[in-house]
Amino acid sequence: MSIVGLPDTAVKESSERVSAAIKNTKLDLPLRKITVNLAPANIKKEGSAFDLPIALGILAANGLIKQDNLSKYIILGELSLDGRIRPIKGALSMAAMAKKEGFHGLLVPLENSAEAAVVNALNIYPVETLPQAMEFLNGTTQIEPRRIDTQEELFNGSSYEIDFTDVKGQHHVKRALEIAAAGGHNILLMGPPGSGKSMLAKRIPTILPSLTLQEAIETTQIHSVLGLLKNSSGLLLTRPFRSPHHTISDAGLIGGGRTPQPGEISLSHNGVLFLDEMPEFKRNVLEVLRQPLEERSVSISRASGSLTYPANIMLVGALNSCPCGFKSHPRKECHCTPIQIKKYLSKISGPLLDRIDIHIEVPSIEYKEFSSNSVGEASSKIRERVEKARKIQLERFKNSKIYCNCNMTTRQLKTHCHLEESSQKIMALAMDKLGLSARAHDRILKVSRTIADLGSEESIRSEHVAEAIQYRSLDMGNWA
């Protein structure tokens, strides 16, 4: 058996899996030369999903399957040597394409049937063995199509194991996180070790608006392509939270490789990308974030072609006040020199900091507050206010492709962020004293608009601008 049409190693090895599966299920393998043509020949074929269609094609050519039925279905699956069908990657995307092309249905491995069934109005037939798929195509056995109520799945499954009630104190930080969630703003948490930066960041998805069906499908497709889906529903029910290690490469973060694949920033699509110990990341890795944070997508170009992956994320960064971490600690002494501190903070470039709307200090918590029995505000209560503010923004941008304040263009800033005279004076004073860039000015306007939305205010008042300016700690030189 020979396979032509630019197959990769996994596809080339399918000849051995197919031969063994046909023989071990007591079926007849033709004793002659077999050529499998994967057309078109100029597109590289990857993965093990071709095993089942190749096997069924050989059996059909040998007269064991009705060939008329083969043209009605898209068939996918990896074969074990004993004829059982193993799961594959990317079933959801393939199901969406099958519906678009008008196929009658999709034959997929049982483990992939839940994610494929997310595509409505398409019959998904789960198969477990090669003989079962063969009998179904011949009409000698019936398989019940898999059905999923996606709206019910989203309603019942959008819950988290963690909550903001677990966080003691830090009320001003929670306020900043609420503003960031309401407007989709990027945020930087700064403070000594043990102050709760990671704890707070992990709870941000719990206050973001629940996933819509379209968002859930988009996010699930990316995880499906990489084979990362684990739940039985086949649909990601909560917003993703990704926290890569600081040793990650630029290709691992934004995607790439010889065969381009999504990176961590695309896996965080419609969710949160958390970069803990941000200065420890390689500078070139951090710099590649600049374009995706502006465009909300990642374009990867290779010799084989160009691909664009979605990257609509909320970036959350965390860093210490100095290399040892105790510069801002009220009791522990810092031994870092000014040059070491400056070098540490300079690892995050000015252009990248400009793209982070909110810088907030997270102080160490006092024992009295930490040991108290008081319970913080629940995530559900904060989420209600966030969703209320997001509805205002959706109504504001209903005739555009923008969904929250952080994505406003320069023209929309002029339309929706008009400042009163008192607010303009505060802004002018901040620009003069802090030496803010034009981009930082726009970020302050966007955050001011979000603060006004949380208060259901039509116009941006001076107190909204003043609060937004307070969330630019690094621009104020507090840690210089």
C-alpha cells in the first residue's frame, strides 16, 4: 500500500494501522497493490484522522461497502490495530465545515461525538469499531445521531470552584479588577510575594460575563484542534484561564512552529492570559504580545502559508516591586540597589506597558484582616454589575464589531468619551506632570468610560477621570 498527496509521518503510518485493523476484524484485504490518493496533492496532510476513511475506501473498492453511501458523509477516525476507532483532533471544526458544505452527516469516534454535536442541524453518528462503521454504511445497522442542547449545557455548566469570597481584604484591588472585567481592560498587579496577586488573578474569570454560545464554540474549536478537550459535554462552558511558565518561547505564546499551531494567547481567546512574574519572561517573548493586544488576533506566516488565529484576551500580569520582592513591604527590608530595581522593571518595555490599561498595587495583607471571619463579596454579585456595564457597552456599539470599551477606536473615543471642562483640567494636569503618552491618554479615557458605565452614568465626570488616573501606578513613578 502506498499513500500519495503530501502525507506526513502519521499519515504514512496509517497504511500499517489500516492493514492490521482490516485483517484483525476478519475482513478481506485485497491482495494487490493499493494506492491511496489524498487529493489535492499540493496541500500537506497531517494527523491520524485519515485511517478510517482510507480503510472504508479500500473495503468499498473491494465491493464490501455500498459506494453510494460514502459520498453522503464526512468520515473521520484513527484506527487501532484491533479495529477499534480512537479519538482525533479538530472534530468540531470539521463538523462546522461539513455543515457548510451540505453533507448529510458525520461519522466520528465516540469520544469526539459530543464536541461535533455542538454544530446544530448536522447528524453526528458516533462509531466505535470498523465493522460497525461498515455495517452502518451498508444499512444493516442503525446508529442514533448524537444530540446536545448547547444552551442547557452552557446554563448548567458555567460554574467555578473558586470565588472572590475566598479573598480577604484588598478591596481597592477588587475594585480595579471589577473595572477591568467590565471594560475588558488589561491589568498589571504589582506587590510583594504572598500579597495575593495569583489568587486574585485566578478568580477574574468568575466575574467575567458568562460565555455566549458563539464565544463558547469559537474557544472550543481552538482547544479541539490541539486535542485539549476533556469534558464530556464537548463544549467549553467557562472562560479559559491560561498561565504559562516564564520559560515559554515566543512560538509557544503566540503560536507557530513548522506546522503553525495556536499558542497560549489563542488558547486564552475569550478568557484570561495570566503572566505571573512578568519580568522573568524573555523580553522578545513579551514584545510579541504588542500586536495581538491591539489587533485581537495573531497572524503567523510560514513558507507553507499564512494563518490567522483569534486572540481576544484579557491580559493580566503580575510582578514584584524589585528582584527580591520586598521594596514595598511594610516590615521586610529590601536589599536591592536602585540600579537593580531599574533593570528589573525595565524588562517590561514602555510600549507594552502602554497597552496595559490598569496598573494596581497589591499590598501585603495584615494578619488581623487575614485571620478575620468576615466573608468577601461573592463573585456572582460582582458579575451582576459587570454584566450590567457590558450591556450598556453592547448597546453603545451595536452597529460595530466592538463589544467592550477596551476595543474603542480613536473615532469612537471622540464620540463616546467627551470630557467636561473640569475633567479636561484633571487630564491635562496628569499628562503634564506624569509625561503620559498619547496611548496612555486613550487608555485613561477608556477606563474612565468603564467606571462611568459601572455607575450607569451617561457622561464621564471628573471623579471618573481621577480614579482612572490612579490606576497608572507605573506612569506616576511610584516604583522608579
